Amino acid sequence: MMAREIKKYYHDYDGFVVLHGTDTTAYGASVLSFMLESVGKTVVLTGAQVPIFQPRSDGNNNLLCAILIAATQHIPEVTVFFGAKLFRGTRVKKVSNTRIYAFDSPNYPPLLESKTTLDIDPKMLIHPAGSVPDDCVLHDQLSKKVYLLKVTPTITPEIIRAVFQGMEGVVLETYGNGNIPIKRKEIYKEIERAVKNNVLIVNVTQCVNGIVHGKPLYETGLLLIECGVIPAYDMTSEAAQAKLSYVLSKPGLTYAERVEVGSITRDIYDIN
């Protein structure tokens, strides 16, 4: 809905502000980043921890700054403004349900910090000024057969099998550097079986900050790569799930091509 509305009114406005519930802002910003395959104007998501009509609401300043950024800054991508900082849409996570500064970008610096002025360093932009056509290219079909599975000490092959059944893609949230219990060989067998059945599996860390490397530090991570699991590097779980839904909805791609397009070794925005 958000993406379609931006596409519909794209040529009527110079920028767009989307009011979004904070619980799913990281998901919404990530999905919107991929659905808007090309966008030449500033898109800002924002919201509030305290409802905007209540005293002490943080929503007033968040909304005001979001509007000012959308109106005065040329940032041709999807962003999130919250708690005096502007974040890249595919990098943001909600880190608190009580603090006013509820969002952070653990693996990437904010694009902008609200001080006495609202200015962005051009070097922080993915697309230099003038490099993106003033147009909106929309891809509004996403795969719904994508699931996020968190690895825990009690995970069983039966859980793996039940979750993977009927899925086109799975984001596997693993320990630390991208590990799962090394002695649970039956779990690896279920993952390998799923890959052979063309389920695209991406490995992200459960840690708020960190990286799942293409060259694993431990044997457990190496075993996952040997099973055909794709390392997510420093992507958030939300962005990995959004990208997987996007890649799997692209018509006409073979499994190998989906792996290539979905590979996190490429730039997060190199999605065409």
C-alpha cells in the first residue's frame, strides 16, 4: 500500500513522509526499500514512542524533522527518522520499546543527526546527486513464502522440517558469527535437504551488531556454507527477509540466479 501510494502521487510532491507504527518500522522501511526499485526523491518513515496527542510525545519533533528533511534534502532512497537521527531504511532496527531513542543502525552510521541544522554529508549517499532519474520504479509483488527462524539450543530437526516445508526462502538467525550446534548433524541434513529442494536460505546473526562472514571463523559456519546457505554479512534480519521476499518474487529466475541476485556479497542495493 505505501509503495503504491508513493508511485501514484510521485510526480505531485517533492518528497514523502510516511507515518508508521514503531513495532514494524524496520520491516516496513526494508520492504519499501526493495519495492521502490528506483526512487529519485526523499522518502522518510517516522513515528512516535509516545502517542502524538499526549504530553511529552516525541512524535511532534520526529514528524517536523521528517517533513523538513523530505522538503529540503535530496536523499533518493527510503530512510527512517527517529530520535534526532536519520537512518538508511535497510539498516535500521528497533532496539527499545521504552526509550525515546528507540531505533539504531548497528552496522552503519546514521545518514544525518539533527543538531542546529539538518544537513547530510553527500558521501553518505548511495546515489550521488543527479545519478538517479526523477522517477519511481515500483515492484509490488513480494513472496509471502519467506520465514524468519531463530536458532535456539532446543531446536530440533522436526522444527526445521516443519518450518521449511512449503517455504521458498528462510532467514536463519544463528549464534554469533553464523553458527548452529555443531554436534546436531541431523539439523544440517535437514538444511541441506531444503537447499536441494530449492529453498533459498540466508544466514544472519542474532547479535544486534555483527557480521556473518563469507569465510566463516568456525567449523559450524563452514558447514552451513557447504550446505548451500548464503551468508548475510552485516544485514539486519528485517532487511534480509525483505530482500529474500523481493528476490523470490522476481519472475523467470532460476534457483542459481536467485542465489546470485540474493547474494549478500553484492551491494545491498544492487538488486536488479
